[in-house]
Amino acid sequence: MAKSANKNKALPIYVLNGPTLNLLGTREPEIYGTTTLADIEKMVVARAKTLGLSVVFRQSNHEGELVDWIQEARTKGCGVILNGAAYTHTSVAIHDALKALGKPIIEVHLSNPHARERFRHRSYVSLVATGVIVGLKAQGYLAAVDAMADLVKGQS
Ligand code: DQA
């Protein structure tokens, strides 16, 4: 049991980011904060390292590319941390890809979508997520890494 847990732990966490998150830092800073996505990547990689984990960190504005990366994580990742951005609220394709993942999924949002416009209240990701972290800005990604480390440790 310990053997396969270790084997799984050796696989990286996939941290995937959806559309327009490449503009973090300048995009609506009053909502999303001033931390850039490159800053978040550095924070996430450093936190994962302290937990003995590595990270594949990516961003795309394209739904199909996100689907491809989620599928890649089925064999190459230990779990997925996803900020699907706007696709969270629209994408059945991402929902279906996550459903086929078979590994822990943590949904992250910098803002709290539930406290915002009505169209942000629906999440196709939450329906299949192991856990959801919202409203903590960049710190939410670190909380997700901590949670993922625990989930992976529990894998047999
Ligand atoms: C977001 C929230 C989404 O509603 C929005 O479309 C985003 C960012 C967040 O991190 O708060 O692009 O995912």
C-alpha cells in the first residue's frame, strides 16, 4: 500500500488555469488582486516542494486545450487543481473530462463567484470536484496544494 501511495505521490499535481487568467495582476485588480499568474506559479511550486510534490502549471484561453490537459493528467498527474475561470460556468466538455479523471480534483477561484453575478453561481466543475476553494485570492491556490497533498497521501 505504501509503495503505490509513494508511486502516485511522485506524479505532479496539474494546476490548470482557464481563460483570461494570463492577465492577472492588471485584470480587475479590485476583484482578483494584483498578484500575477507567474507569481502564483512560483508560490505554488515552492509550496508543493515543501510537501515533496512537483507541479505542472499551465494556462489556456482554449477549452479544448484544457480538456486535453485534464486527459493528460489521467496518467501523468496525481490530481488536478483547476481554476476554469469563465469555462467553470459553461463547459460540459470540461465537466466530462474531469469526470473521467479518476483522481482528486480541487476547484479554485480567486474571487467568490457565489457573491457575484447570477451567471457565476453555476459551476460545472463543482459537480465533480473533490473540494472547492473560493474567495481567498492567490492564497486559495496554496490551500489547494495543501489539500491535494493530503488527498494524495490517502491514495492507495
Ligand atoms: C474566476 C471567477 C470566474 O467567474 C471568472 O470568469 C474568472 C475568474 C476566479 O478565479 O475568481 O475568470 O475563476
